[in-house]
Amino acid sequence: MNIVTTRPTIVLMFSGGLDSTACLYLLLTREEYQKYDIHVHHIILKNEENRYKAESIAVSNVLEYFHSRDYRLFSYSESVFEYPSFNGSFMWDSDIYNLVAGSFAGTNPNIVVAIGRTKTDTEHNSSQLSSRIQSSYAIFDLFTNDNLRYSQLKKTLSPKFYPVYDYTKKQIWNLLPSDLRILTWSCRTPKYIGDMPTKCERCIACRTLESG
């Protein structure tokens, strides 16, 4: 797929979860983003958590929601990462999406990247986890350290930004239309009954949403 961008474009890293769905909702409805084209990119993460099937269902349902209603148009693409675990350890999601996002923003000066990171994420992260996430950000920076070209283009957004950074999970839940938020998927270790996923109610994503 060759995606041609001649205008400033926001690429949203989209999982089908509550946070990235809220990002898409804001990008499509807020005035400050109207001068940007919107492109949605989903990474199909195949690892031992086995949540990619549940996420794919959510992605399909959420995108259909926006396409079937009176929202502005956006484009879509996806990539697949399939990788093993060694002694129960596997690549971090943030390593992968920073790799892909960095490649987008670093190779095309028209592109900035949006990621769904929230106020709740920041408050709940331990110092050790925060340090590990910062290491992931360094992957993105490897592609986008030529900041001069962004200032020359007079962009109002940095190469990577977080549309829901000032929102808690509860605020995001209340922000989204009720028929949209129920289409999202955030559980990291779903169980399956046939092809239908069910939430584990134990992973950090489930517990965070439960506590708000």
C-alpha cells in the first residue's frame, strides 16, 4: 500500500481500545485538528497474550461506527507483528508502536503521530515502568531527531503527541457516546468462547477501567 500525503497528516496508532478510540473521536470532531488529514494505523500484535483477535473485532466495529455516521473521512492501514516469547518475555507494545510510528514520522515531513496515553496511565505507572516506557520513546526519537524540519514547516504539533493526555479513564468513558465506548476492547488477556472474546477481569487494563 502506498499512502500519498500532500497535506499535514496525523497518523493515529489505533488498537481498538478505549484510549485510542477517544483519540480518534477527538481528531474527527475537534476544530484544532481540521487542518490535518487523519490516517488510522492498526498493528496486529500476535503474541502469547492472544488478544489480537479481540482487538481486530473492536477495530472493525469502531471504524464501522465512524464510517456509518456523519464524521469526517479518514484513511486506514494495518501491519502485523508476530513474535515468540522466551521464558514468558516478549516485545513490549510500546517498543513496537514507537518503531512503526517513528518510521512514519521520520520519513515523511507531512506526518505527525497521535498515541492514546492518558492521565490515568501516567499516575498509575511505577517509576520502573515509567523508565521502561521512556526507553521505548527513544526508539521513536531515533527516526525523528531532525526537529528543525518540523519548525520550518511551522507545525503546531510535535512529531508525536497525545490527544487524551489530560484525561482520566473515567473522563474518557464519559466523553465517548455510549454506543461507541461499548465497542472498544482493552483487556490484555482475553478468554475465548468459540470465536467470541470475554474479558479476563484480572489484567491491569481491566482493573484500571474498573477503578476509573
